[in-house]
Amino acid sequence: MSTPESTGAGERRPPRTSLSPLLTAATFAVLLLLGALLGLLSTTGAGWLTRYWDAGRPATLLSVAGLVAFLALLYGAGRLCAWGTRGPSGAVAFAVGFLAVLIALVSYLPGGDAVLRNHLMHNAYMFGTMLVLAISVVRSGIFLPPAPQGGARPQERPPAGAHPPNGD
């Protein structure tokens, strides 16, 4: 049995193309640039964490609280990127952009480090951001088993000795 499309004499339709790969690549490029921009602004701002360090305990505690709040927001941003792209690759793109700028800004310069110095808060910022971004990538599902064909993840089994939901 033939259809009109398959018996067309010399008439060829171009194959349908999808914009999905282009949009995916554009999304990852935007997330990479967004991570780089946030890395530039926050690393420059982190240089101010020690500005009033010698002013006493309230200034020190405020600086630590600000760093912890920033790290929590950075973790949320990494998870949001993973959620928006429906996979860990969005979080990876964001983290690569952020960490590339961080490493570039703290690299060795002839006059010393220009942005972050060898201070407890600066080291906590550097290692804290690296750790938080790594955790956000890992927690975004990179190590989960692939979903079955139906698209839904398998349900977790109830713990041993648990009663069935219907009360039997």
C-alpha cells in the first residue's frame, strides 16, 4: 500500500529539523557565562569580607554569616540550573563558568594575589564555593540510575516490617 507522500515522482520534502540541540547549546552557553559573571562579581566582593575584620566580634560574625548565606544561595543557584535543564549538565556549566573565573582571579601574580589574600575568610570562600558547587552538581542527579522506558522512576520499597498502605 502506498501513500501520496511515498509515491511522489521526484518530489522530495526536506527532513524536519529540530531546534532542540541549538536551544540546548545556547542554554549551556548562557549558564556558563552567567556562572562566570557571578564568579567575577562575587569573588571581587569576597575581597571585602575581611575589610572590617579587626573591628571586633560583631564585624567578624557578620562576615561569617554573610559568607554562609552566600554559599547557601550559590548551592540553590546550582540546583536551580540543574532543575531548569532537567539534568546535571546545567549545574556543571554554571559551576565551570564560576570556578574558571575564581581560579583566574586567585592565580599567582607577580605582586601577589590581587583579589583574595591568604586569609581565613578568603580561604573559606574559595574552598566553600568549590565544595558547594560540587555538591550541587552531585545532588542534581548525576549518579542516579537512568529512568525506565515509561519515564517514571521506580518507587522505593517500604522498609522491612512496614505495614501495607491499605492497613492489612
